[in-house]
Amino acid sequence: MEKQDRTEPRNTDNFPNGTAGVTQVGQVIRNIASATQRLPAQSPPQTRTITVSGELRERIVNLVAALGDPAHELHQSAVQELVEIGDAAVPALNEALNPRRPWLTAYRAAEALSQIGDGRATGALIEALRHPNSNVRWSAVRALAVLGDARALVDLYRVARHDQGRTSWGEPVAGSAQSALDQMRNQNVLLRGADLVKTAVACVLMLVGLVVAWSVITTLQEELTMVGLGPPPEGVIGSLAPTPEPTAEATVAPAVAAAADEPDEEAEVVDADTTEPIIGSVLTTANVRAAPDSETGERIGTVSVGDDVVFLATSPDNEWFLIRLGDRRSESSQISSADGTGWVIGTLLTEPDGDLEVQEVSVTPDE
């Protein structure tokens, strides 16, 4: 049994014009169109843009800090106030699950995330199942059971089989994980059955499409042969056009191009980057990620409170900033990317004093 912080947490388709009649190909193509129209439509993924003002940003940071500080005046009401803020507080609460934060902060952050019920928290909560403190792991298990996201099933199964820890009040983490698994399986049994039916229907339609496509190709070849437009007899090859003789101009051109590529030794060297960097600071300890997304962005480093950072770009929704560490930094702060840059959620940094380039980053959601 691992040692625990003794602070007690709160429970909480035809042929060209002139052809007589409709050919078999035309009929088959219409059949394809009819079949494909019946395929289930898939809605494009929707993204939410949540605007967080400077005042709300400061409030969220203050409430997250109060989660793990029993002496803070907002400690008792912090969870409820963050739940009332809702979606805008999710990114900061995800980052609060960082093992470098006090365990009580992570414990109560998971509690708040379960009550908000936003699926963006699933990835961070799955990471929290490996938190060194068993109280936090237990709280993450409960939150994942409430969210009911099937992506957590494998990790919950691992916890139920191998986690030997108990909370500071004696609750086994493995037992809670098994209960969460049972609850999620009962809730999702009908959805899983519907998904299997949809997958089976899609497979049948794909097979029908392949059979129809092969029929179209075969019929088209037969009809083209009937009207004399079939492929040329075997062994007949069109004559090749002679290769033109090189001209004097073509011979001289490479030399001229090479001369143009030579740098002018007398050319004046001008420094292209004269823009003053936009400096900010870190409000609270935060993870640095390879992409602006708490779920799919790999964690590549950490920044600490008071670190200077240089703002380089912003995400399209202005929720994340691409940064690199400034001159003043903690010894424990580091960004392990090739160029020393990474993404940090904006609510954990001061607002940049200036305009930033918007950088598009492709994020592939987990299946």
C-alpha cells in the first residue's frame, strides 16, 4: 500500500447524343446511384470555439488553485463554481491532473470534470489512471464511469486487474474500476448492438458496390467492342515521335541558369527578422503538448509558475498558444521537441501583448 496525503477529500451514370435507346451501362450506372444514395450519411465533425475573456481566465486559474489548498477562501466552493463555468473550464481542469500538482488538486479536478460531463476530458482522465496517488486514480475511475466513453474500457480493465492501491479511506481502486466497467457495459450494450448492425449494413453495401462496379466495367468493354472502339490488337504500338535535336539556346540555358544561382558577393546581408518577440509568463504549472489538444496532443514537456515564455503563434480557436521558454525559467521546466517549441492551453498563461500568427494544426481524433 502506497503512502497517502492524509488530507481527507470530499465525496463527491449514357452514351453520347445520337445513340438509340438506353444502353445496359446507363441502366447499371443508375442502379449504382440509387444504391449509393441509400448509404448512411455521415455528418462532418463539429468543433466548438469557446471564447475565454481575460477576467474569466483569471477566475478559472484562481479556482483551480483553490481546489488543492484547504486554506484558500474558495476551497469549499471551487468545484461547484468550476462546474457552473462549464466547458470553458475543461482545458484548465485537464491540465490540473498533472502529477506535479498537489494530489488533492488532481482529485477534485477529476470530480469537477465528471460533473461537467465534457468528452474532451476523457484523454486526460485516462492518463490520470497512472497517477502515483491512489486517491487520484480512484477519482479518475469514477469520472470515466460517469462520462461513459468506450475509449476508457481497455485502461479501466488494466486498473481492475492490476491496481493494488487503496484510497486513504480504504476503498480499493481495482474494485471501483470493475464497478465502472460493469456500469459502462450495461449502459452501452444497446449502442454497441446498433453499431454492429450499422457496420454489417455498410459492409454489405460495399460488397454490392464492388459487384456492380465490376459489372459496369465488363459491360462497358463489351459495348465499346461492339461499336469498334475496343482496345488495339495485341502487338500494335503507335510510332514514337523523334526526339528533337538540342538547339544552341538550349545548350546555353543551363550555363546561364547556373550563373544566376551564384550569390552576389557584394550583396548586402539584411536581417529579415526584426520583429520584437512577444513575452509572457506562466500563471500555473502546465503541460506542454505537441499539438493544441489535451486528448491527442502528446505531452512533450512542462513549464512552471513564473517562467518567461515567448509567444510564437495561436491556434485557430485562440485557446492554445505555441511557445518556447524564455530566459527566466525553472530548472525543472523543459520542452523536448526538435525546435524547443510546444503548445500550452491559454488559460494557464498571461495574455499575449500583440497579434500572433494563426497556425493551423491537423489533429486526428482518437477512434
